[in-house]
Amino acid sequence: MLYRHDMNSELKLLDTIALAADWPAKALARGQVGTIVEELGDGLFEVEFATENGEAYAFAALPAAALIKLVYERAPLEPVRR
């Protein structure tokens, strides 16, 4: 049986995210990790990308569909019906 978890249903300020796809306009690659620093409305979020030392190297306004919320605890799963 397949299971699904909708990780983007509750994106909010200060969530840690990863990019779901390359974002060439900002020289960002799929999988890069950032933090939501502002909710711009209409499903758009300002995301800060920083080094392990906390030095910001990029900011980008990104749609929710381009983000994967990173989850550090067990998440409930819903069965996928075929």
C-alpha cells in the first residue's frame, strides 16, 4: 500500500524547507535548504538560503509548490487509493 503526506499544507514563517526543483534565476539547485523568513501572500514565500555558519547567500520569493517542508518528527500518513 502506498502512503502520502502533504508536507506543504502548513508552510509558515521560520519553517525549514528544501527546493523541490532547480531555480536557475537565483542559481539555486534542487535540494538546497532554506528558511521561510516572510509570508508574501497568495502562496508565495520569501526564503533565505544560508551557509552552515549562518551567512546568507541568497534570498528568493518562491511559490509553495517549489518548496518541500522538512519534517523532523514522525508525520501522519494517509493511504493512497488507486
